[in-house]
Amino acid sequence: MIGEMHVFRFLASPVVLLCLLYLQGCTSWQINQLSAELPAVGPEKTLAKLEDIDPPDRDRSQYLLNRGLLKFYTGDLAGSRQDLEQAKAIMMSLKAVSLSENFGALTTNETLRSYGGTPSEQVLVHAMLAMGYLFSGDRDGARVEMLQADVTMSQLGDTESVSGQLASVRFLAGLVYEMNGELDDAMISYRRAHQIIRARKEKVPEALATSLLHVSLRRNNENRNDEEYQRYVSEFGREASLPGAHEGEWIVFYHDGVVTNKTETRLLVFDPNLEAQISIVMPHYPPSRYQTRHLSIKAGDLRNTEVIEMIEQRAREDLADQSAKTMAAATVRAITKYQMVRKARESGELGGFLANIAGLLSEQADVRSWNMLPSSIQLARLVTPLDASVGIVAKNVELPALNKLGSRHYGVVLVTSLNNRLLSYPPYEGLESIEGQPNEQ
């Protein structure tokens, strides 16, 4: 009896601590729930609920990424920039190894490690910041952010992997450089976007094909015999159709859906040394239920946006790239906890029972992610007369003529399936559809 009481006192405090850890771990599940509700309730209500959550420091970057994105969709570009900059700074600081956090992750669970983002998320934060600058009218700020994105992708990439290489971000960089008149840099970015898509054996969207044709022609003084230009003509089966003196271009970005949340899955692994089956918990993506929807644009004829990035797929690729490392760490933890339980049982039934509870409570899969990102990023690029408006059909709104925006060349707009607010460059107030109209097609 005295022995069991001694074991109880020894183990009760850790069990209480683990219960507190479990409750703190609920933050990620709360954010996951809000993400699941986002398509139905919209960014405004989701943001209000998210701001009621006080995350622990280790979840701060995940929280800020999601809050910054919601602020962006609601038009609070300054607030979005502040949150995303803070999240970016945290993720960059975590590249320096924290010994105490890594020890906690190895011995207890991965959620004790501060969230540093997946490779795709580390790149996408630059893209969202660049868009925030652009839609605030700051092309130079957008350019700086795209230079940083290039550095991040260079650090993440190697000769054989496309991990962390995002065609959508390369396209955005190319567009920013093109708008700034830096055609050589624009061409480099558009080429890289093309290479990434080809490496993944995905379809090249018409907007990227148009960009490659236009810039390759313009940077060579419209020499249609240029070798690179002719390669693109052969690949895409058409010549460039550059805007005339009284024409400009609209580039439409469409964010559709919300990426799937991670969940937990339990696996049984046989350990030959223990001669026992060990249960481990792993993060897991369930099958995606996302069905791609395209945005229709009326500019004379009817055009649809096309996918340049399936964030659903990138999220799964990032998880798969980390799976071997995550499983190895989870297996080591499971073996350690199994041995702890076996030794505790030798001290008595109560000791074994409490040790078993401690093991169950402490083992959680890391289901954190930037889980309010869109399921897909889509594009359209079209030439229009400077005095012609462009209709966004599903939103029941018309983009003003480029000459009314004070632009002689380019107009850029971002549309999301989540609400009726549109963001544009040059910035223009009033891009909001009639109340009660459908949010998506």
C-alpha cells in the first residue's frame, strides 16, 4: 500500500502536467475547427472568433499566419501585413535549433516544438505579403518581398526536388518585375514557374503561357524570330498578341476554397527488441473533398480562371517529405513510453495505470498548419481596351476600365470564393458585389 502511494505521488504531478499540455494542445484543434467552418461563415466572422483565442507561444506563428490571411481577405491590409511579418520573423528565427524544444518533442510530442511552417508555407507568406503591398499601391514593397521569396525558394530547393518551389509565387514575382519594367528578371521568374509545372507534369495555365509569349517577345524588341520565343509559340500553338496603343491587361488571381485540415492517425509498429507492437500517432491528411471551381470573367467573350497551384497537393507533398523523420521520432517516443509503463507496472498496478495515462495524454500528432489557405490558386490574363470594363460574373461586379484606374498598362485583382470583397491594383474602392449575390460559381 505504501509503495503504491509512493508511485502515485511520483506520477500524479506529471499526469496533471500532461493534462495541462493536452488542454494547451486544444488551440490547434480550435483553429482547425474554425478553418473547417470558414467556407460557410466567411472571413469576417471567422476572424472575430479567431481573435478570441489566446495561443501559447509555440503556436503563435500558426495563429498569426491564419489571422493575417483573414485580415487580408477582409481588406485590412495594414493589419494583415503586421501579422504576416511577425509570423515570418518567428519562422525565420526557428531555423536556429532550440535544444529544449527538440528535447521536448523527442520525449513527449511534436506539438511542444514551436511551429515553423512547412516549406510551402514559408514561401507563401512572402507571396501574401507581396500582394498586400501591391494592393496598397506599393509596387516597390511587393518587389522586395518577391526578392525574399526567391532567396527562400533557393534555400529550400535542390537539383532533384521541387519541395518548397511554387509556380504561383514565381508567376507573381514575374508579374511584379514585369510591371516594374524589369523584363529580364520577369522572364527568369516566368521560366521557373514553367519549369516547376513541367517537373510536376501539370497543365500550364493560359495566363502563364501568355506571360512567356509576351515577355519573351518584348524583351527582344518584338523579334518574332527569336529562338526562345519560337519555342513557346511551338509549345503553346499560338503567337503573342501584344496589347495595342489603346489596350491594357487585366491579371485576375482567384483563391478558391479552403485547404483540408490535418488529422491524427494511429499506426502499429512491431519492435523486435521489445517483441511487441508499438502504437504511434502520426499527422495525416484525409482524402480531399475539394472540387475545383473556376471563376468566369466577361471581357467581350467569357473566360475562366485556370489553376496554377493546387495548395491541397502542396500540403500533402510537404507532409510526405517529412513523414520518415516524423515516424522515426514517434517510434523512439513510443518505445521510451512503453518501457516506462512496463517499469511502472513492476511497482504495482496503480503505477502502471498512471504511467499508461501519461503516455496516452502526452502523445499527440502535430496537426498544425496554415490551414486557412485556399485549396487552389487560379489565374487569368486578358487584353482589354483601356476604356472597357471587365465583369466578374459570380460576384455580380464590374471592374472599372483601366483608364479610370489611372493605369495605361496593367490592372491586377484578387477574388476569393469566401466573400464578396475584391482587392485591386491600382487600388480602387467599391469593388464589392451586390448584397445577397452568390460568392462562388
